[in-house]
Amino acid sequence: MAVVTAKLLSAFIIALIAISMLQTMVVASHGHGGHHYNDKKKFGPGSLKSYQCPSQCTRRCSRTQYHKPCMFFCQKCCMKCLCVPPGYYGNKAVCPCYNNWKTKRGGPKCP
């Protein structure tokens, strides 16, 4: 009886470990826990017209305490790249021009 219970317990633990590893692989494959942006029409290089920059930058900068500088640089970047990454921060890989434009010191130019 004890041997059967020990085998059952070890099988259960192995199953839990396998499920945990699968979950980790799924989250890792999607980058941000399932938040992936594959819609090329909505995001990505050249996805915006210049008149759309103010509204997209308002969205992008809506949660920062540095609203004015965020808006200034976001609109400058948007006019050049015609792209603003999704979300309030991060996700810059969706918009390479926005991501790769650097300051003279090498820091990110676009918020």
C-alpha cells in the first residue's frame, strides 16, 4: 500500500513539474505573457499617418507623470517613424525606427 502511494505521489509531482515547464515555455514563446502584436496594419513601421500621431502619443503618454516631454518626443518620433508602439511603455520592438532612434548620449530618444 505504501509503495503504491509513493509511486502515485511521485507521478503526481512529475506531472506538476511537466505542466509548470509547459506553462513557462508558452509564456516565453509569446514574449510578454501572451501579449503579442502581430497586426501589421495597426502597429509597426509606417502603420500611421502623420495626422494620427497626436492621438497615438496621447494614448502612449497618458500614464506618465512627465506628460509634456513625453508628448514632445513621442510626436517627434512618430512624425519620423510613422509608428507608435502599443501600450503605455515598452513594446518598442514592434516599431524598430522608434526603438533605434537614440540621443547623442546613446539613450532612447522615443518614449
